[in-house]
Amino acid sequence: MRNSAGVVTVSGDGQRVLLRRPTSTEGYADGWTHAKGGADAGESPAQAAVREALEELGAVVELREQIPGSWAGDYTETVYFLARFDGAFVLPDAETAEVRWFGWDAAALAIAGGTSPRAMARDLAVLALARAMGAL
């Protein structure tokens, strides 16, 4: 299992969540999701989470705290961090078709529109935990 890290990226006021829709050409497109990916050699989970937010959301973030738990995928074990958007955007990489802000309830509905039950359950659980943590 490869280590992976992701972020639930929240607006400065704590009212919105930034989600991404992967491109269909990546072979794992599944509706709206959080930024996440494998850690590069020598990278801590926190460093990987910040990098993934930049690459997949185009967002510069400040990590707040780790979300409790970890989630097993087919090839990875993923930990997530609650992160605050610091106001800086760059263009996301080619793995991302679209990035959009959602209110908490709308984010849950967007995630629930995916096609992978496992991915939806993971992303909804992480979203609920982030919301319960006070979202910053």
C-alpha cells in the first residue's frame, strides 16, 4: 500500500468547501472529490497534502489539523487534513477538469453524485468529519 494524503479545503469564513472534478482522461474520474494523491519520496503526509491541493485544486492552503482516521483504497492508504484556503490560486494540473466552491450541504450532494460507492463513502465521511471539527 502506498501512503496518500488529501485535504478538505475550506474557505476563510468556514462556509464553503473547494472540490475538484477529475478529468475523464485520467481513468479514475468519479464526480466531485477532495484533492488527494500519493506521497512522493521523502514527503510527509502534510507536505503531500499541501502539494496535492496546489496541483489538483490550484489552491495554496494552510493545514489546520489532521482529520481523524485513514481510508484504504485499492492501492493507497489515505490520511486527510483540514485546510484553509489562503486566497491564492494557480492553474490546476491536467488531472482536474473543474474546481468549484460548494456550501457544506451542496458539497455532500455533489460528492454523492459520483459512480463509485467506495469513493463516495470515503469522501462523504471525510467531509462530515471536517464539518464536525468546526471547519476551522
